[in-house]
Amino acid sequence: MVSENSLTSAAEISKFKSTSKFDMGRYDSCYLVKNSQNIANALKKIEQFKRALITKITKKYQTTIESLNNKISMKIKLQKKIEILFSILILTVILQTLQVPKANALTYAAYRTWAQGGARVTSLGGAFAAISDDASSIWISPAMLPIKDSGFDVVFTQGQGFSSEFLPQSTSSGETTTRSSFDAFAATFVVKKKWAVGFGDGNPFFEGPDNPLFGNAQLQVHDTRFSLGSKVAEDVSVAAVFISRFVREKYVGYSTTPTINPQSSLTSEQTDSKIAAGFSIGWKMGEHWSSSVSWEQGQTFSLQNPNGLYAKGNGIQDVRIPTLTRIGLSRAWPEVSVLASLQGDVYSNASGLSAFIDSQYIGQQTNSKDDMVIVPRAGLEHQFLQRNWIRSWVRGGFYIEPPRVEQNRAREHWTLGVESKLWILDFNFAFDHASGYSNAPTSLGISLTDYL
């Protein structure tokens, strides 16, 4: 039904058309023109809004891009500084190599050396306690393995070294050279990222100079150990170490009469073995910080000259392995692939540990002047290559070897090393140098950490 209002409206429209000669086609055209202008204005506003939005987004991302560029630039500058630092370290070692050997320091010939840990440990100056993320940890701090979530690692190590020792009270010329060699095997395995087991077998060998007037002494310290570690909290783990040590000391230069005869060369050797223990604690302090404390029991092996024979020198002497405590701290900078480590080694009951060197000289007693010896260590690691299955690192380190007699001074050790990992094969080389001392271990490893 049509209402009255609608009829009135229709009539008015009809009247308007008749009196004003309204042209329907013209009306429609005006409407279309006006509508087109509205659409054009709307499109114009949309275009303005689009341009404003693009400008705003561009400015925002331009700021982000500039920030990223600045960070990349800073990273490149830091990497250059690191390369310069390692270049200076290399130059320092070369200059140290050219120096003439001087008065030397504490001889570590009478106990298992930390160099058994492998070339990586050596290249970091021994500062490995708070890192310990491969099989070398069996010798340093196996408690770190569960925290690091390491998988299966095997490391074979072989090294050669010499140490020129100045003996101020000797009846000889006062200087002697000790040659050393060592080979070691270590394997570790982490189970379910909680339990860690390890096995190590080290065999360092030391030999003094073959002197016709004072004889020749040789020392072997065979160290076999087993470790078991576990997480006790999310970021804390502990490990126990069980150690079996076998010591063999050999002396060439005995005679059947007390008269010193340069031609006499009778040989005798003494052996002894003991069981020892140790433990370590690892703590991941933060996202990039780690720390560790480890302890190993010390022992004294009472080896004596055989009855009925007379030595040209002191002959076979006691072998002392001091109690060792390691405290380590490390910090990683993953954005620039850098790892730094500090460590302090505390040797207690250390007096007399250099008796092996005295075995060749009559009246020579160069026992350590201190019963407690502290060795500070520092290491720096930088990964400079990571491409597909190939990764490479360069390392440097420093540590101070305290004097073993008052007449001598401490000497500074500088260490360098490179490592290349090709798939599961790991190659390590290191060089340790100080005045009158050098050591060059190499290590071959097999690591399945990235695949377990």
C-alpha cells in the first residue's frame, strides 16, 4: 500500500519536472560527474595514505638496516682487532724464540703434565678447566661435560719437548737439558645429556742428558683414569675421577765400586704404582659464563738406589706428584666467535718434586723453594672459519712458571695453536715456548658431538 507521504512526494517530483523542464539524461550525467569526482578524491586520498605509509615503513626499516650495518661494522672491526692481537702474540713468540736461554724455573718432570690434555689445552696456555667441552676434559675437569651437552669424543695426542735447566749449585757446568715426550688417549661420552663417562691413558716420558760423568736418568709416569659425572641441577654438575699411576725411574751410570769411573754404565730401574682419586664441579653461571673447580690427589713414590751399586750422580730419586687444585672461569662472545678463559692452578706439597733433575749431579738438591706453587693461566680462542663441514680456530695463551730454586726466576710461557675440523675429524697443533723451553704437541680427534 502506498502512503500519503509517498504520493505527495511523487506528485511534487512530477510537478518539479513539468515546471522546470527537467532533463532526466542531464540529471544522470551530473550525478555521474559528481560521483566520479568523489571516487577520484577517494583514490587520491588512498594514494596519499599509501605514500605516507611507505615513507613511514621505509624510515623504520632504514633505521633498522643502519643499526644492522653498524653492528656488522663493529663485528668486522672487532675481528680485525682480534687478528691483530694474535699477530702480536705470534710475533712475541718468534722474538722469544730468538732469545738465548737464561735461568729457568720449576721443572714439571716429576709428575703428569697438563699437556696430556692435548694440543688444544696447550694452545690455551692450559686454561681449559672452565671450557672442558671435549675428550681432553678427562685430564682437567670432566664435570663440565654434562653441562656442555657434549656427545662422543676421542682424542689422540703426541708431543715432543725440551727444557734447558740452570742448576746453580751443581758440580757440573750448571746447565742441563731435559727431553720429554708424551702420548695420550682420551674418550668421553655423554648419555641423555645428563650422565658423562670418560677414560684416559697418558704416558709422559722424561730423560736427562747422557753425561759420562754423571750418568743418565729416565722417568716414565703412566696415568690411567676413569671418570663418571652427572648433572645435579640444570646448570650444575659433578664428576668423580679414579686414577691409577705407575712410575718407572731408570738410571744408567752405576758401578760396583765407590770410585767414579766414566766407563761404568750399569743400569738399574725402580717401579711403583698407586691408586688416587679426584673430583670436579662445573657450573654454568649464565648464558655465556662458565666456571669450574677440580682437585686431584697427590702422591709420593719412594724409589731408592739398589743395594750394592754406586751412582755417579745422586742416582734414582723419589718421585713426587703434588696435590693439584684448578679454578677456572670462561666467557664466550658468540656474536664474534670468541672465547676467553682464566685459570689458577694451585700445587700443594710441591717441595722436592724436581728431584728427578737432581739424580745426575752429586750434591745437587734443587727442591722447590715453596711447598705451595701457584700457576696463573689465560687463554683466548677465535673461530675464523665455519663453512659447511669445515670449521677452524686459532688460539693463544699465556702462563707463568714459578721458580723452583731461589737463584732462578719465573719464566713466562706463550702458547699458540690452530685447529681444523673436517666433518668428524679434528686436527690440532700447538706450540709452547719460554726461555729455554719448547713443547709442540699435535692431536688427532674424532668428534660425534654434532651428530648425537
